[in-house]
Amino acid sequence: MAMARLNQALTATEAGVVTGVPLKQVHRIIDAGLLDGRVETRKGGRVIVGSGLLGLRLAYVTAEILTLEARRRVIGSVLREPQTTLVRDRAVTVELRPIEAEVEQGLGTLDRARAMVTIDKAVLGGTPCIGGTRVLVHDIADMLANGDSAVAILKAWPQLTADQVELAAVYAAAYPRRGRPRRTPAWRKASPKFSRSLRLDELPSAS
């Protein structure tokens, strides 16, 4: 991995998105001390720095393969020598190039998602929008999470591209919506005015 990449510092949420590691697992890996020396606390939150990203992905993919102590030794070797391509620990050999490529791809995708988004206080109060539009990034991500297809979203907003829709989900995962959650619409909260259960033998006959 290029040294410029290794010098990045990402929040736990960003790191999880980049490496494909669920946020709960990110914190469990940190709590287990597997990223020793590559985690800092800034502004009250955890930040993963340097080769910690590579170590994080490695810790996740080896969870079902190596014991905790073996993972600690292998990841420790990577954190100390991030430029290495192969790690051997007793009878185990770990090829790092595929893991490095996955992390590199994740970083590139996050960079593209950031570049796609504009935040301008003059536009919708500074809420993140897809560049060149007034379409809210988190609204698109919410629609995808709720089961709407990219095709349906593109029909509703033809000014968007499939790539923008995909990157909206990446950005929203890395930077969750702040503030209070949206209220449930009143019509969803209201109980039906009339409700009755019918048995099949109560239904009128077709004759």
C-alpha cells in the first residue's frame, strides 16, 4: 500500500466502510488490542492511523482461521512492517497482496464518494447533496436501505447516474446522518378506524 495511503487517519466508521468490517467488529478488534499502536483518540472518538487499516482487514478475515494469539502475532508483524507482502507464523502463511488491494479499493471508493458530495450552507442549509443537484445524499441511501432499487431511484431522479446512487450509500455509511431521526409520518402512527377479522366461512358465497 502506498505510503500516502498509510498516512491517513480514519474514524472507526470510515475505517469500517473502507475495509468492509462491520462497525461493531471494528470496536471489538480494537478492544482486543489487535491494532496496538495504530489507534488514537481524537475529539472523543477512535481514529485508526497508518497501517492500522491493513491490520483491521486482516484481523477480520482471519477471525475464523487463526487463534487470537496467532492473529495478534501476524497482525503485529504487519503493523511493524506494512510494506511486507508475506507473513509466516509457524505453519501459517498469509499473503497480504489481496488484502492490501481490498483496502486500497475501499479507500478509492470513499475518496470518490467524498468528491461526489457537496456541502454548501446556501444549499439546503449545508446538508450533503449529490454534486450539481439538490438531491440529499442520505435520502438516496435511505431509499436503498429500505429496498428501493437503483433503477427506481434513477427513474425518480433522472439527473443522477448509477454510480452516484451507489456512492451515496457509501458516503452515508461513512458519515451517518446527524441530528434527530426523522419523525414517522402521522398516517403511519394512526390506528385504523375500523378493523375486523373474518373467518373464511363468514365470507359471502359467489352464488
